[in-house]
Amino acid sequence: QVQLVESGGGLVQPGGSLRLSCATSGNIFSILVMNWYRQAPGNRRELIAAITSEGSVNYANSVKGRFTISIDNAKNMVYLQMNNLKPEDTAVYYCNYCSGDVCPGAWGQGTQVTVSS
């Protein structure tokens, strides 16, 4: 199993930036893809960014051009750089993974992002 701990959320004004972090531990060598999801109140959890173990990335249209997912393999960390934030980006953000037999894995506690003036 892989353990996930998200951090870096907070309150930011529209147009601002935040960098979310996801610390991974456990059986990380089984991971094929790392993903960032978000869930706004009353909405389903949605997949917004993904990065494969080879570095290929993919984004939801709602965040493309504003968010960047990256991995630091030496630190076992996954990041989500979020720029030009909008009020509709307000949500709890979660990281998760896909391995050979689990997708997604157990959820962490998430980190709250609030975009408001």
C-alpha cells in the first residue's frame, strides 16, 4: 500500500497562486500514475491532473494552462502548482495513484483551497 499526505492549501485571492504537495510513502515503487483530484461542496470528486512514471502529463480542460503537476522522485513528492486561481477552483484537493492493481488507492485527508477576495 501507499500512504498519501496532502498539504499546501489555504486562502488565496483570485489571480493568486498556490503549490500543493503530496508526500508519498510505502510501496511507492508500484505506482504507475500519480493524480490530483478535487471535490467542491455538492460536487463529485473530479480528476484534474495526472502524471505517469515516465513523465507524461494530462490535465482537465478546467485547469489546463493554469495548473502544473510534477514529481520529485528523490523526495517521493508530487506537486500541483496552481496559478491564476479562480473562485471556482475552491475545493478540497486530493492526490492519489494508480498501480498495477489499485486505482485509486486509499484517500488521504486532502487539503482545502479557498479562492476568494
